[in-house]
Amino acid sequence: MDKFTLHPPKGSVKKKKIRGRGNSSGRGGTSGKGHKGQNARSGGSVRPGFEGGQMPLYRRIARRGFSNFVFKKNYQIVNVATLEERFESSEEVTKESLLEKGIIRKKDLPVKVLGDGELKKALNVHVNKVSASAREKIEKAGGQIKQKTEE
């Protein structure tokens, strides 16, 4: 292959838009900035949120109340049905074993077991939280629950 056959794909190389090189260039005169006004001046532009003197949106909307969103705890949810299909009888269910089997994805988030589905195996569950219905199903199947404290 000789060096003259290499070329960039069509449309990938564009010519630079040169402004202020006379009226015949098509971009002379005002150089694409229109006539006068703040944005035509050197260094002229408006700050973000400025609405031409109108009261800006961020000042029009009331900022009231308190949000507890910052302190929200996110749990990784595991259902009893998932434990039934992925674990053998009398096996330990820990955050590490759940991570190993690909049931949860993050090791730093706490785990909560919910009671969706049926459980017939006696499992030893060591997680951060267990719902009331899940606790009932695990204990009914002969399993044990040991709740870990928050990390």
C-alpha cells in the first residue's frame, strides 16, 4: 500500500471557520456576532443563570423545608426466593457469599433480606437487616438470623 492511498474518512476533516477577514469571506464585518449589544463587545457575555434583568429562575423558586436525602441509607436487596435457588441447606449466607455468587454487586453497601418468595432450606443468615416476613420464613424453615451492625 503506497502512502498516497491513505486518507481520512469523508466528513471527518472540516475546514476551520476563519472570521474577520473581510466582507467577501462571508464572515467579515461583524464576524458572526451580529450588531452591537453585550455579546458583540470584547469580553461581553452573561453569567450563567442571568435572564436579562428578569428575576432569574433560581431566585423565583422558593427554597423551603428540609430534605433528609443526604442521610438516606441505601441497601442492596435480596429476596428469600433468591436464597432458596442459590444456596444449599444449612449454608452460611453472608455479604461475602452473596458477592461471590453474584447476587449483590457492592461489598461496601449494607444488605437487606426481603420476604418475597418461599424458603424450604434451613439457612444461617448474617446480614445487616431482615424484614419481618423474611424473618418469619427463615425461622419457619429452621434457619437462624444474626444481624450485623451497620458498617
